[in-house]
Amino acid sequence: MNSVVFVILSLILGGAALLAVAYPILMKGRAAQPAAVSAQERLEELLAQRDAAYQALRELSFDHRVGKITGEDLVVFEANLKHVAADTLRALDEFERAADADLDAYLERTVAARKAALSAGGRACPQCGQPAAADDRFCARCGAELSAAGPAAESAGAVCPHCGKPLAAGDRFCAACGKPVAEAAPAAVR
């Protein structure tokens, strides 16, 4: 008699534990979502739902193997959990598609802005590539110092006034003689 009571109690406790684990997953569609959720929070929520569904399926399978759940209950609970997992995976796929589209749009805008700035006689930051106006001394995005020579001086090919060696754009000292090149003259046309 004690063993029958023990088995019945075990089944009741096992069923209650399974419901406690599966209830949040099964009820996720019925709960109201907060109005403002960041993309990172939404991604974390979807990943947590996916992981919870997988864990609930593993626990359900284990409970069936050890005899806590009948075959009929397994079929019902497993179908519901698989449906929840599939919905979560579809939501993750949609999230990824939207994130890819947002990233593509951002990259296209950035490239177009850089092309426009460069074609208008501007220049780009050597550190981060941010377009900069010809008279900017520092990058607006990363704060890096922009070369003093604008696009015209860079194309002219300045030379060191002390030794005549060619200078790279933005050089403040000559790499050959080490002297300051603030008054660098353009290279003579040959």
C-alpha cells in the first residue's frame, strides 16, 4: 500500500514540476509585451525562450524514460513544447533578417556619405574613415588629429625644405633628416 501511495505522489509531484517549467513557455504568447524593448533585450529574450523550450523538452524526455510521465502525456506535452520552440526559432530568424536589413541600410548610408564628402573635396579620418571637411583639424567621431595637408597638398607631393626628400601626407617631421616640415614646399614638376 505504501508503494502505491509513493508512486502516485511521485507522479503528482513530477507533473507539477513539469507544469511549473512548461507554464512560462506555454503562456509566452498570451502575455503582453512591454512597448519599448531594445534590440539586445529582445534578442536575449528570444534566446532565453529557445533555451527554456529545449530544456523543457529534455526534461520531458527524461521524465518519460524514468516513468514519471505516460506515453499519452508525453505526446501532448512534447507537441506543445515543439510548437513553442518552432515559434521561437522563427522569431529568431525574423530578428536576424531585420538586423541584417538594418545593418545593410546603415552601411549603405555610411558609404554614400563618405563618397559624397570625398567627392566634394573633403577627406576621411585615417583612424576610423569618418568623412571630414577640408578645414576640420580633428575627427568628429574618434577625435583623431587629421593631417594638416588637405587633398590638394597631398596630391601635390610635398618635399622636405631641408633635404628635399618626399613627404607623406600629414608628416610633421621629415623621415630622412628628422627636421620639422611645417614650411614644406610642393615638389617640382619634372
